[in-house]
Amino acid sequence: MPKDQQRDVLDAVRAPIEMARGLPNAHYTDPETIAEENEAVLARGWAALAVGADVPEPSDCKPLEFLGQPLLLLRDKDGTLRVFQNICRHRGMILVDAPRKIEGAIRCPYHSWCYAKDGRLVSTPHVGGPGLNSHPQMDRATLGLIEVRSHIWRDVVFVNLSGDAAPFEDIHADLLTRWKEVDKPVYHGGLESRFTLEVDTNWKLAVENYCESYHLPWVHPGLNSYSRLEDHYHIEEPGKYSGQGTYVYRQLKGDDGQVFPDFEGLSDFWDEGAEYVALYPNVLLGVQRDHAFAIVLEPVAHDKTREHVHLYYAKPDIDAGLLNKNAEQWKEVFAEDVFVVEGMQRGRAAPGFDGGRFSPAMDGPTHLFHAWVAEKVAALRAEKDAL
Amino acid sequence: MRSDLDARLLAAHAADDRPALIALYREASEASETMVARRFYLTHAYIYALEAGTTEAPALRAALVEMGAETPD
């Protein structure tokens, strides 16, 4: 498509919601368009990669792939979590191929260069010849693991692959302020409080669906008895995040009426209020008086996404029965969304689909996400055109 | 290297027995007649000890420094 027509398409997405169209099919189906979009919205900003609970203890590590890059989550002996490129500085060999605890050092399986848990290169056997483990031209201080810029918030590990985004706290200052009251220490519920949904869809469709409450009465009919459409409100922060809130959050109760402990010091709003925000680009957050969740969307392929769901609580060591009941309840809700995000992905193969129209009344949060993606892609194109 | 030590080393590698590898490479170093060989085998003992985080790693490193095989901290 000629460049002027490409701009027209993105302008249409960024138009006021009454006139706007959604992102065109190519953003869900075309590898070239998606590669450009990945750079604009995932690599240049703060993308969610994992959660701290993936490496819960000192010396734990976990290899991951993100946008095809091999990365390593590594917690050092003091508990500091870092993200590195999962390669040896010698021949680029993959260092760690499965989650494990690093007892002493990471040894490259190829020529046995060894790295400390903070990324320092600590040994280079035979690098100066047999039995000579140093060489004047090999400065270990400059050959540590390549660290990827990272930031942790609410246990979500964010990475900035390009390395030049504004600080996380600056970009997301609005949400940090909005949720200051609920920004308390969170405790992962453990093995049963994490699950992954493998979904045949582009990751953006999971964001788009999560943002809006419009679909709730149709896709989640179980909510209708106590959480009606009119009990919800839009959360709209252009260029930052969007989502939905409810005024009628109802606490889960165990067989004996027990509930989860509340986060401390919350105002009355949170007695029955709850908020669900898509923090751009790829993490879906939920906060309630007694628990929270984070869904990290892993973009596996243009039509494949892993939704990593993690449930968090105000205190550790909570009754396992109630934890499991809550996890099952959320699993059911999130599984109800699978057919729509997969159906929309399949629908993107229809050449007649023009990105779709938004309900000016109901789709505001979803349109904001589309407009944000379009803005980022347009900015990248303008930057490259100027070169 | 003595053939029985060689066999024990191969068995330790096959079993991925790290404590045995550390001990056997140390033994190989001590049994070697040349400095090159002593450094070579002790380097292997050190690397496996370093990877495993065992308490003997610092002493092995110090020995390698003494032999001129490793730079001091």
C-alpha cells in the first residue's frame, strides 16, 4: 500500500470515536505490518514480560522468549531481579534452557565461560591457551551478560527492549496516581493461582476485549444477576491505559462464609468498587479490595497469544481451598472470552472488514487502545521517513 | 592421565556427578607432571566448583592464581 494511503488508514483509526475505524486487518494478519507494529508498541515502550513470582527465590532463573529474543529472568543471591539476554558473550550460545536455581554461577555449556548471578563474567577457562584462564585482550569487566532495561510494578516485570523509553514511572504516572491507594504489597497465591491460556489470536484482541464492559452481559451471562452493564463505568486515559470499573464487586465467600483479607487502608469506594485496566501495551490488571490479578499477554505469533494469569492477595499463606475456588472462578470467566478473541482473529481474514466501527457510547476504552497503537506506528513511520 | 582415573572421569561425566568431577579433576591436576596439565585439570575442577557454588571454589581459584593460570581479584 502506498505511504499516503497507509497514513490515511492510521488517521482513520485516530479519528474521534464517532467516525473512527479500527485497526485494519494487516495489524492482525500481515507479518510485515506486525513486525513494524511490534517495534513501535512493544519494543520501544515498557512491555510486560513476566512476573516476579516466576523466579520467587534468590538464585532462581527462568529463560523466556519475547519477540523472538532469548531473555533470562535472574534473581541474584540478594533477591534483586534482573533481565538479561540469555546468551554467552563468547559465541552467543544460549546459556540457560530451562528454569532452575543457579547454585554458584551460570556456566555456558559450550566453552564454560561463567557468569555470576548479577551478570558479571567471572571465569573464562583456557581463554589464554590451555590452563591459562585470562588474556590481556579479554577484559572480563566489559563482557558481562547484556542487561535488558527492566522495571517491576505490582510484581509484573516490564522490559524496554529499545533501552530508550522514558522511565516507567513517568510514562505511567497517571495510573500510579490513580491506584496509589491500592498500590500495596501483593502476594502471589502460588501454584494454583497461576494458569496460562493458549489462545489462537493476536495479543491486541485480548486487550481490546478486556477494555470494554459492552460484552459482559452476552459473553459472561453469569454476571447479569449482580453486575449489570449499568453498574460499570469506562476508564479512559488517552495514550496511557483504558479499561472498565464496577460499583458492585462482590467478595468471594468460602463454604463457612470466610473471605480473603482486605488490603489495608482502603477508602469506602473499594468496599464494592473494582477496576480493570489494560496497561498499554500488553498487561491486563485487576484490583479489588481483597485480591488483584495480572494477565501478561505473550505475543507468540501474529495469531497466537499466551495469556499468563496470576492472582495476588493482601497476605501470604491464605486458605488453599478459598484460593483454588477463586482461581477456578476467574479461569471460568477468562475462558469465556476465548471464543470471541479467537473469532475476531479468524474474522480478520475477511477482506471486506474495514477495521470496524466503535459504539461511541460503549467502546471508548477499546478505541483508545486502537488510537494509541496507530499513534505509535505513525510516529515510528514518521521517524523513519525523516531519516 | 592414568587409565583408571580417565575411566572414573568419563563415568563422572556420564553421570553428571559434579562433586565427583571436582574431586577427580583435582586429582588429575595433582597427578600431572607438567605445569600446563596441572593448570588445565585444576581449571576444570574450579569451573565445576564455581558452577556448583561449593565452598572449595575460592581455594581452587587461589591455587590457580598461584600457578599463574588465573588473574588475582
